[in-house]
Amino acid sequence: MSNDIAKSAAYQGPQRVFSGVQPTGSLHLGNYLGALKKFVDLQDDHDCLYCIVDLHAVTIWQDPKELAQQTRHIAAAFLASGVDPKKAVVYAQSGVRAHTELAWYFNCVARIGWLNRMTQFKDKAGKSSEKMSVGLYDYPVLQAADILAFKATHVPVGEDQKQHLELSRDIAAKFNHDFNAPNFFPLPEPLIKGPGARIMSLRDGRKKMSKSDPSDMSRINLTDDADMMAKKIRKAKTDALPFPENEHGLEERPEVTNLIGIYAALSGMTDAQVISQYAGGQFGPFKSELADLAVAKLSPITDLMSRYLADPAEIDHILGAAADKAAEISEPILAQTRDIMGFWRRGL
Ligand code: TYM
């Protein structure tokens, strides 16, 4: 992915990158390639905030005894992947009040019809939407508040977040319009393109790799040891045909497309280069080299994660300092928002 990010013509404020990851279970290869790797690529040249979104996590039941530890776990994954707290602000969402406050204001801007169209809610709720929390339904509004509390202009995410990002743009535009505040909030741009934007399940190439898939064999977790990673890749579903000769040979072969995409994303090659390297061969040797590659790229992260987790006080120190920094950035934006909306304040 190029580190150059396009500037919106109308919005004149500073360019800022924001993204979030939920502290629900262990991160997997999709999270790493779709998000964390991009976080690292962007931090050298941009003003970046990376948030552990624990308020989003509790839209589905989380054991209170485990939530804080899960938050540290994601912080450790960020750090182990190369996110540098000296360059980027890494903090927990619940520690910065702007998120919840702005979410309420945006609840009064977003329309019910907009939320009714959100496919992620439909996927998560299935047939039991009546039994889901109101928070799960409102999830994308909180996400818009996350981004706009910092007037972030760019949001690195995987492809599954595209619709939520469109909603954030709609909320920003409607707020600016309704309160006659042209370009007050930027219309945030998703940064999705690039290899790894949509990593699929190792068991079913039509389903995305997901923390919530009941089969652990469907994903490579950042906490898996080398043997487990290799086993999962060896057992990954393919089909009866040989390795494709060219990109046309990927049609209707979602599992093969996915494995080649993973190889390309991990090695920095294009899909076409991977195909030409293994063209017409068997899957055995390809899978074994893919397993070596995955282990070479991910094991150092797994090891570093354990080292960070062995020192929770250091993680807490990083999260605490960053929460202060995030509050420093968001408070003036919140104050301006309140003024624009006409709320009473002392000395008005
Ligand atoms: P979460 O925690 O589900 O996922 C974290 C990031 O990982 C990406 N991702 C994937 N990328 C490629 N292939 C996959 N199979 C895959 N699975 C997950 C996600 O796209 C995401 O970038 N709603 C967000 C969290 C959030 C957020 C925000 C993101 C809350 N507020 C503000 C950006 C900006 C989410 O569900 O993340």
C-alpha cells in the first residue's frame, strides 16, 4: 500500500488517521493484514490514533473479569506488530469521554433508515434481532463518533468496514449541513485497498476469516504457535484442480484465490507473481512454503506479544499516557461541536 493519502479538496483541517480494533478474542491473520499492518505502514508519515474499542465490544456480552485483560491483549498485539507508541496514540476507547458524548449527538443526526441498512447488524443478529442490545444496533454511530471526535480524515480498515465508513461520511455531511457548519467535520476516507483487505476463512473461501467462526481451523490466530499455523495451512481447503496457470484460473476457486492472496500479502508479491512461481504445480509444496512464510512473519509477533503481556504495568502506562493525549485532541473538537449545536455553557 502506498503511504500517500489523498487530501479532500473541501476540508482544510489537518490530516489525521484513526482506526479501532475490538478487544474480543484473539486477533487473526485477517485483522493483521487488513488493519494492523496498515497501522504500522502509516505511522511514520501521519498523525495516527489507534484505539482499542472496548465500548464496541460490550455491545455483545463480555465477561467483566476479562475485559481489561482483553484490552491489554490487543494493546500487546499492536505493539508486537510494530505500532510504536512514540509515533501513534494507542489507547482504550472507554478512557476518553468524547466517544460516548459525540455518539449521543450523532444519534440525533443519523436516521433509523440508515441503520436499518447496515448489513453487519443483520449478519450478527441473524433471526434474533429483537434480542440484541440497542448498542449493537447503534454500533456504527459510535464508530462515526470515534473517527470524528478527532476529525480523522483517513481510516485504515478491512473491506468489511466499508459500509460503516460510508455511514460515518453520511453522518459528518448531515451534521455539517443541518448545523450550517460547512466542512466542520471531514468526510473520512476509508483506506481499504491493498493486499489483505479481505482475508477469507481457511475452511470456506466464501466466508471472511472471523474471530466468531466456531471452527478454530478457519483462522490463523496471532497467538497460534508455529506448529499450529503450519497445521492449519496444510489442512486449508483447496479443490481437486492443480495450481492455476494464470489469474483467469482463479475464477470460481475462492479457497485457492484466498491462499494465493495470503501468500501475496505476506510476501509483498502480487497475485500474478505468486501464480507464475507455482503455476501448474501441486498444492502440497505451495502450502508448505506458505506455512513457512506465515510462521516467519507471524511468530516474531506472537513471541513479542507474550513479552509485552508479561509486563502489564508497562502496557497500562502506555494506554494511560495515550488516553490523556487523545483527550487533549478531542476535547476542543467536542467543545466546538457543543457550541455549534447550541448547548448551554458557563459564560455563554
Ligand atoms: P474488528 O475488531 O472486527 O476488526 C479489526 C480490523 O480488522 C479488519 N478485519 C479484516 N480485514 C481483512 N480480512 C478479514 N477477514 C478481516 N476481519 C477483520 C477489520 O476490517 C478492522 O479493520 N468496527 C470495527 C472497529 C471500529 C473501528 C472504529 C474501525 C470501531 N470504531 C473506527 C475504524 C474506525 C471492527 O469491527 O473491528
